[in-house]
Amino acid sequence: MAAARLDRAERAWAVLYGVGRRRFYAFAQWTVEEPLVVEAPTVEELLDQMREAEVPRLGAAAQASAARSKNFEGRAA
């Protein structure tokens, strides 16, 4: 149940629970060079790992946004 709820809440991740290993797994659903999978024994730990894995992705998006803003400001001047 916890994995299914998290899977519905986290649109950028596919989340499942491995009964054999008793661990939660999250698979990134955005384009990456190598498959991105994080795993943890609890939902809380999995969420922490998911947020940590998103930092490079969000950082790149923020940099791209800043560059677009800078280009726009340069044209407006």
C-alpha cells in the first residue's frame, strides 16, 4: 500500500516494493544517461534518496532558467 501511494504521489518516479528483499525501489521516469534507481528499507529513507537524486536535475533546470532570463534581459535593454 505504501509503495502504491508513493507511486501515485511521485509523478517523476515509478515506485515499487520488493517483497523478497523487503525494500522500496524508485525508478526515475525522466531522461537520464544511465538508469537511475534508488532503494531503501523505509518510505522515509526512499524519499530522502529520491530528493537527493533530483538535485542535479533541478540544478540543471535552474541554470537553464537563469540563462533564459539573462538572455531575455539582454534583449529588453
